[in-house]
Amino acid sequence: MARKTMAFVVYPGISLLELVGTRSLLGTITAMGAGYDSVVVGETIAQMPTDTPMAIIPQKTFDDVPQPDALVVIGGADTLPALENTALLDYIRRAGEKAEMVAGVSSGALFLAAAGLLKGRRATTHWAYADKLNSMGAIYEQQPWVEDGKFITAAGVSGGIDMAIAQGAKMTSQANAQQAQLSIEYDPHPPFGNIDWTQVDKAGLAPLMDAAPPSGGETRDIAFVIYPDLTVFDLAGPLQVISALSRLDSRFRP
């Protein structure tokens, strides 16, 4: 049986953990039981910044993978400017129309909507983009992930991980998905409990959505030690959190 291709779409400014978390889980699970090979695709094979100090380089271009069997669009801090990229939207539209599974992680759902793929469909995204998603023709639901036909959308970073495990189980088997979940010891117990959306001060979180962190004052550098063959998932999580912290408190710099 011929193997299939799952393309993870990236662009400058993506969320590193959304890419690493979703690809690590969904790519691994479907490689085991559904015969998928995962590949990271971009408009060019060039270094791209993320919302952390770590940059990425796509493995292939859109032209190299014109018609993947599954398509996953990653979200990020620079989502809104990237929505003006016609080459990016054209690729998502063409590939998404024929792919057997199409997913959007966090603000990645906005690209699916901008490409006309979510019109009249139920979907979710990062809470900061809920109104934007509705204005683009989708029907926003505040859920960790939402499935409507072949389209699956996830809310935020953790929602992408949850979606990857659930979708991996659907595409292969529950046993495969459980093994993948166990392999990364994914059993979240957030230190401040589950989110109570009625108590969240969204205005106070606005600095997290800024394209650049605040500056000024004494800084404290936080070093992340890397070496060959490290597990990128282990690095991406702490780096993502510290990078977010630096947007709220400029004294800390990863």
C-alpha cells in the first residue's frame, strides 16, 4: 500500500509549540497505523522566525507537495499579517479542497476560513480570534477542538495536542494514540487549575498577543542548553512558556 503525505503548513511567526506538539503526536500516531509520512511545508525553504528565539526551516515548498492527503495549518503570533499572503492562502485552498483531512491549530483556523473552507462550518480557534473567525463565515464554538466533516480545528496550544491525540486515535487506533500520549507523559495538571472563562481578564492578557515584547529595564537571560539529537518537544514547551513570560515581564529574556 502506498504511503500517504500529511503536510504541516508554516509561515513566518508561527507558534513553535503548536508545530512541534501537533506534528510530534499526530505525525507519530498516523505513521504507525495509517501509513502517513509527515512533512513541514512553506512557501520557500528558508529560515523562518517563530514566536520564540528558535527559527525553523521547512522541509519542502508548496510546489514540492501540491496535493497532500492530509493538511494541518499551524497558528502563530503573526497570523493576521500572514493572512495577506496570497500564495499561502492559494495553497491552503487547493490542497484543502482535495485532502481527506484538514486541520487548523489555534489561529491556523483563520487561514482555513480565509481560504473559504470553513464557511457555515462549526470551528474553534484561540480565544483572541473568536470574533475574527465568526466574521469570516465560520461558526465559532468554545471547545478544545471541533470536528465538522473532514475539517478539525483546535483552540490554543494544548487544544492542538488534545486534537492530535483524538484524531490520531480515529485515524489509526486508540491503542496507538494511548501509546503516543504515554510516550510524552501527557497528563496535564495546570498549577492554577482549569480555565474559568467567566473570570479571565482578557484585556490583561493583551501583551501576549503583541508582535514584539516590551523593552526597557534590567534583563535576566535564561539559557536553554541544547545538544545533538535532543527531543525537540522537551525544548519547545519550556521555551514557549518563557517566551510568553517575556512578553508580560521584560526582565526575562530566553
